[in-house]
Amino acid sequence: MSTAHAKLSPSQSSRWLKCPGSIGLTADIENKSNSAARRGTTIHQAGEDILNGKSVSPNNGVQISVGNIEFLDQSMYDEAKEYANYVQAICKKDDEHELIVEMVVDLNSIYPEDYDIEDENKSGYADAVIVENGNLHIVDLKTGAGLVSAEENSQLKIYAYGAYEELSVFHDIDNIILHIVQDNERTGGNRTNSWEVTPDEIIDWIEKEVKPLAAEALGDNARCIPGETQCKWCPAASFCEAANKHAEELMDDLFEDIEEDDVKASAQILPIDKVTSFLSNFKFIENLAKSYEGRIYDELAEGNDVDGYKLVKKQTRKKWSDEIAAYEKLKDWCKIDDVAPRKLVTPNQAEKILGKVSTQKANKFNELWIKPEGELIVAPTSDKRPAEKAVADNFEDLDDEL
Ligand code: SF4
């Protein structure tokens, strides 16, 4: 699996398509690898190895394949295996299918014709690409907790374009299906989803939207266009003047109506539209504040002075210096269940431990668990989950029944 990225990286496309200036501004910023990213890389590697027929099993830090020395625990292995199973299920639909694992997708055609930088990587890396029965499938494994939708997913659409250009020379392709495989404990269940689109729709989008924005992004006058989604994870956020200016404007908006006399005289109810506009603006400012905190940390960690700030140690809690030794002593001194209570695994964990079981056993197992209703929470209308019925309506229904 490759980690090198093109400037017009498909995985960052949701940012640069909204803010073409981000390509230039992030160019010299080193991407920091964190534990979640390293975990994701290992799961991808394991998934790739399984699909390539290599032997992979959970381990505790033993190499899972040549050149990779990451830790692969049971839950990481399970994620990789679910992904491989999903890809293999698509392949089984057609004996004549073609599967390309970790396909190197040529992105040359989305770059401007006059853009020619020697040795520049202009490729994307699609986790799995399959052609079966006239369908082109682009499958992407997501290992994070943030829910990802396949619908209108720019990363997958760009992979689809590159893969279609290459594979339609050998196959008749009428339909494109984009898949996000996301099945981990942090997302509260299986969030795998897919979305269909035609080759013509993808080509039209690339020509009308992607190519002009790509040309702007690589030119000298690319606009920096701040917004909540594109700025949230932008590595340049704490250096970006446009984001700072946008935050200032939002703050002016937030507080412009609050004048001292009004506040003193205020015994009025705040209208709901003021609440929603405050909240949506505040999210941008909150995210930017986190980026600024990160920049101050980096400065201080490098030994530079930052007026008004210093590094301090976080509070920590006591922990066992040797768990086995502590257990041996405590079991003599206390009731074993008080100091080392047994904990039942979750239904999801039990399912994975049990593996494939008979229908009779599966039916019995399914009687053992329930899925409680999720509590109602507030989400923006753009959220993909369907809107729930208001609580007040439920009471009205009850009144009708009584
Ligand atoms: S912080 Fe926002 S506005 Fe600035 S470059 Fe990044 S995405 Fe663009």
C-alpha cells in the first residue's frame, strides 16, 4: 500500500474543491501521523494482504507482512476481514470479474495541460476496484469514528473517473457503484453504504467542476474560501489569514446585536434563529481555536516563547506498576470479584468470537440481545440520518389513543 500523495489528492478533494487555496497553503506543512492514522494504515495493510491471499492473523506486534511492523489486535483484524469479505462478495457476482487491490489511479487528466512538474506524483490509490457484469465498483475502507457517506463522495468519484478511463478500454461499463466500508465499534455498528452513478455523470462533474477548480488550485491566484467542513481538519488552519478573518466576521455577527442598552433593558426571550445562527458560527470558531492551541503547543514544544502561554503537565492517575503482582496480592487481601470483576463481552464482540455458527445457534444467540433506541440528539439538517419524529408528537399520539 502506498502513502505518497499527489498535490490534487483525492482523499483531500473535499477540502480543495471547496477551498482551492488550501493546496498552496498546506504544501509545506508536514502531515502529522497520529495513533488513529497509524491504526488505519495497519488495518488497510491487513485488508490488502487478505485480498492478495496472504496469511494474516491477529498478533501482538509481530510483522503482518514484509515492511510492516504495526500492532494488529483482534478488533483491527476483524475490521480488515469484514472489508475483505465485502470485496469478495462483490467479486462472487461474476466469475469473469476483475479485481484490482490498491489500484494506482492515474490522475494526470484532472491536472491542467500546462502543469508539468518533473517527478511529481499524480496518482491516487483506491483500496479496491472491481469490474463485474458491466458495473465498476470503487470500494473504500474507512476506519475512523466519523461517519462517511458514499453519496456524492468526491474522493470516490475521482477514483471512479481514473479507474473508468483505464478499465473501460477493456470492459463495457454502464454503471458505477461507490462503496464506503465502515464497520467498527466506534461508529456504533455497521455503517457500510453505497451509491450509484453513471459514467456520464462522473465525466460531466470532472469537466465542469473538478478541472476548473484543480487549475485554480495549482495557479497563482487560488482563492482561500473558509467554511466549517473544509477548515475543520485543514493543517493550515492555524496559519490561514482567510480563516482568521472569517472567524472575526462571524464574531462581529454574533455580537453586533448585543448593545449595552439592549442588554440592560433585556427581559425578552431570545428567538430560536439567533440560537441556531450562533451555534453554526460558533462551531467554526471552536474548531479554529483548537487549531490555534495546536500551533501554540508546537511553538512551545520547540522551545520558543509565546506571550501568555506555557507548557504544563496534565494531571495523571495512579496506575499499577505491575498488574500481575498487584493481582496476586489483592486476591489474597480482598474478594476477587471486588478487585478483578469479570466483564461480559458485547454482543458484537461475542458474534466475532463465535464466528460462523449453525442457524439454530444463531437464532438462539439473536434472542440474547436487544438494540436499545438511540437517544434523540441534535444534528444539522445536512446530516444523512433521517429526521426523527418530535417528542411532543409522540405525546400527542398517546393522547389520541387514550
Ligand atoms: S484553513 Fe480553511 S480557508 Fe484556510 S486554507 Fe484551510 S480550508 Fe482554506
